[in-house]
Amino acid sequence: MPFAASNVTGRTLTLMSPVDATPTLRDHAREAVRTEVQRQAWLLFSEHGFEMTTVDRIAAASGMSRRTFFRYFASKDDLVLARMTESGSELVSVLQARPAGESPWAALRAAFQVIVDRQVAHPGRSRRLQLMLRDEPAVRATVEEWRRRWTALLSPVVAARLAPTGDDAGLQAEALVRSALECLEAAQEHWAESDDSDLSRLVDVTMGAVRPLV
């Protein structure tokens, strides 16, 4: 699974005025700290794995105390999910920007290139992280939540591309998104286990294998 929202919890969102919605300096500072903690955590995950990377170690690498860490993240799992949500939101933006006449499947493939490019930019670390997410039991529930959230994020965008739209458009879109994510993950895992340096080609292979069905 890539390493990476809409309101999928069903909570009511409070409308804010434009002034209230403007990020403050404190908001920017907080986000900068969260980003740095995430960066240090993923570096440690790639070196030591998820289970062996403790909150204390992440906090120390980020130059903060354990207590301060919990001001930004509830747990290691929360930290991973936060990165997922950011990546998923980025995918939504890319997918929405694809040409209107492009098929849902082709648009998903094009959007996935953002993830592919990011991984191949740091192949050694990305391969280790990919295998960690697949193999470590301690992170398995988080990965499942990751898949659920990405499906919830991407499905409405894909549904809008289906024609004609109807009562089954949502279900069809969800099936397409789930299938596409499985294809992406299969390509990533093969890439992580092999010497094949062309992850983009592998994604083309996996998604091309089921293209006649969609």
C-alpha cells in the first residue's frame, strides 16, 4: 500500500466564516512540527520496522519529549493514518484534475503516478517500508483502515465519471477503486521484492491485466 480526506466519519462539520477558516501562524507552526515528526517516524520505520520503532525513539529523533509527541499524535497508528489521509487527499485532487473524457480506470492509473514517482525517488527506503506494511502484524489494522479511507475518498470522484450515472454508480465506483488499489499494491509488492526498477511499468502490467473487465 502506498505511504500516505474527506469526512468519512459521519460527523457534522461546522461552517466557519472566511476569517475563521484562515490558518494562523500557530496553525502553520503546528503543521510544520507534525510534518517533521512524520518525516522522522517514516525514516525510523524504514530502518527498524514499525514495531521496533517506539514513540520514545520518534520523539527523540524529532527533538521533543514523549509527552510533547502526544500533543500532536495519539499513537504511532494515528501518525501513519495522518500520512495516509494526506496522500489520499492529494490523489483526490489529481483525479479530479484529469480530463473529463478520460475513463475512470485510466484516470485512476494516471493519479497513481504521483505515488509511483514518490516511491521510486527513494527506492531503498520505499521498498523496506512497503514490505513493512505488508508483513508486520502490528501495523495490519492500520493498513486495513488505510484501504477503507482511500476507497471512501476516491469512490465519489470515480462515480462522477461513470455514465450513465444511476443507483448503482456508487457501488460500481467502489468496485473500480478497490480493484485499482489491489493492482497498485500488487505492483508495489512485486517491485519491493525484486530488482525490477520500473514500478510504473509494473503498475501498467497489473492494471492492464484487468482493463478488459472494466
